[in-house]
Amino acid sequence: MPVQPASARPPLFTWDFAADPYPAYAWLREHEPVHRTTLPSGVEAWLVTRYADARQALADGRLSKNPANHSEQAHRAGRVGIPGERQADLMTHLLNIDPPDHTRLRRLVSKAFTPRRVAAFEPRVQQLTDRLIDGFAERGSADLIHEFAFPLPIYAICDMLGVPAEDQDDFRDWAGMMIRHGGGRRGGVGRAVKRMREYLAELIHRKRADLGDDLISGLIRAGDHGEHLTENEAAAMAFILLFAGFETTVNLIGNGTYALLRNPGQRALLQESIARGESGLLETGIEELLRYDGPVELATWRFATSPLTIGGVLIPAGDPVLVVLAAADRDPARFADENTLDLARADNPHLGFGHGIHYCIGAPLARLEGRSALATLLSRLPDLRLAESPENLRWRGGLIMRGLRELPVEFTPEKMPERASSGQSSGAPSDR
């Protein structure tokens, strides 16, 4: 494949690119599918954009998740990975380790974070969903990011972890500092991570003396052949479930709702299916929304432990590799009509939650929250519509995640039944 002149390459990581990266990714897929670039942080990394290459890279054991295989200085400065995680002693989670440590830790965590636990949580997710919509349904307008998509996964994962209701607004504040960092100064993220780490250490200590049915208690109990999670591992896992899980779900709900509002024919089909009490189109629709404009634009950091070839390109040892999930999931070599939203798409092995041993452990919870959020929004607010022109919407400028800063909408106000006041005007929805 002939090398294209630098002047022909579309610009990456600009604000225009953040609003619609797909044309640039299409160009890279066709001309430079494994492309070396300088990231906004100054780190040089390889972008992998074709579906077949992406699947290979995501499952390749020579691509390590451990930042020790790259630059210690870059990680310490917060230029790779999650800012502040090293300083807060939160490194021992699934996004930073390789087998055999990864195998052991995932096995133990899976004993606590089970499909059965997620399924049993469905009524609480529905309750949270309805309560949040209650907060703006009578008004006829809302910002669906800040009033709905953002708080829903925060309160849900706090409930699942066992964070007391009176502490959940602190978590919401810390999460807000993380999600607002965009592409600018990231000191606020480090401070939020430190505060969250201190809180989790205290909470784990308390729960060891009084175990319950929550996920943190499950992490403390998890054991296999005499192996147990250390307190530090339990804190790191609770942290990453919250940090990685909440923003993924925020963007699944936000991007998904936006895609449906931009594709009224598909949205109408889904509303009709939900009204008939059917679940099939909602389930395939969530998978299609994950493919079409998913919440994770680039897979998390990987580092070559030895020279390897991807897509015919030699990657030197030590170089960072970023698999571009957003590009791979619109590869016409794998997906027919790749730029078309088709909620009934049957052949849809998207990479929205990754692939291989690092496949997202929180995927069942994100899917559950996405189904509840979209089905309830479309049922209760059937004429939901954008309150701002698409070109005026702002997208966050971070590297890994893809999501809107706000999603202003309008709708016919919903008449709410009279009910007794709970005496709680703000904070986490209660009615436990």
C-alpha cells in the first residue's frame, strides 16, 4: 500500500474531529490502517483501525496492559492510563495487568460480579430510571446527559457496590470531576481519584466487620483454592468498576438516544416494538447502538512487549498501541451498510466491549442500564426531540471515551400523579 503524503491525512484530535471522527477513520482504514501518530498528550502511539486487525490486536498476548512495558515517566505524569491511579495506589485492576495475575484476579472478581447478581439488580435500575425521569418529565425539557444519563449509572453502581445513600452524592461529584476533564488539565481527575481511594479503603474496612449482599462484600468474600483479593485489589476493582463502568454507560445512553433522535424511522420502529411488549428489537438495538456510535472510541492502552506485525506494519517493542473500536466497528469489510443505523442488524459481532481476555466484565450491567434507560425514555416521552441543532452540540475531547457534553431535549410535559412528598429534594433517588 503506497504511503500517502502527510498533507492528505485528515487532522486527528481536533474539535471538529471529536464531533464526527468517522470520515477520518474511514480514510485511515483505506490508506493507513495501522497509523503512527502523536497524541494530544505528546505520546506517540499506533492507531489500529481495521476490524480484522483490531480483533487480532485485542487478543494478542504480546500486547501488554501493564504500563511498566512502556514509559514509567509517561504513566507517572498521567499521559497514559488513568490520571492519579498510581499516586492513589490503584494500579492492581484488570485494565493494568496481564496473565497470570489477570487470570487470577478476573476469576476472583467474577465470583462476586455474577450475571445472577446483575439480573437481580434489574428492578432497582428500573426504579432509578423512573425516578430520574420523574425529576424532569413535568417540565417539558431536560439535559439528558446531566439529568439522566450521568446520574443513572453512578447511583446504580453505588447501590451495587454498597455505598450508603448518604455518601452517593460525593461519588457523583468525584465522577463529575473525572468526566469533565476533556482534553485539558487533568489535575482534577487525580484529586477525585485520591478522594475516591480514601473513601473505598474506609468502606472496605467497615464492610469487613459487617458483610452484606453488596458487591464490595462479594469482593471481600471472593476466594478460590485459598486465594483471596487483597484489600488493595478489592479497592482497585471497586474503583475501576465505577470509573470505567459509569462513563461507558453515560455515553451508551447519551450517544444511543442522540442516534435515535437523528434516525426517526429506526426510533419509530423501536417505539412500536416496545409498545407491543416485545424485547427483541430493543436487545439487537442496543448492540447496534454500541456498534454505530459506541461509548468507547479507543480501547484502553496496550504496549508491545516484543516486535510484532499488525496489518503488515512492524510495531517496535515498547510502543503503545490503541485499537480504534469506533473505526473497526464501521469497517465495510465486516459490516454491510456500515454507516447506516439498523436496529435489527443480526450479524453484529461489534467490538464495543472489547474482545479476548480483557472483554468488559461490566458489559451485562451496561446493557441492562441501556435497555432500561432507552425503553423508559421512549415510552414515557414519546415525542422526545432535540432542543438544539446537531452542529451546536459539543462532544467531550478525551482520548478513550466518546460522548456528548450535553443533550438538550424537549417533549410534551408528562402529567405526574399526586403523591406524598419524600422530604428529599436532591441527592440519590431513595425508596430502597
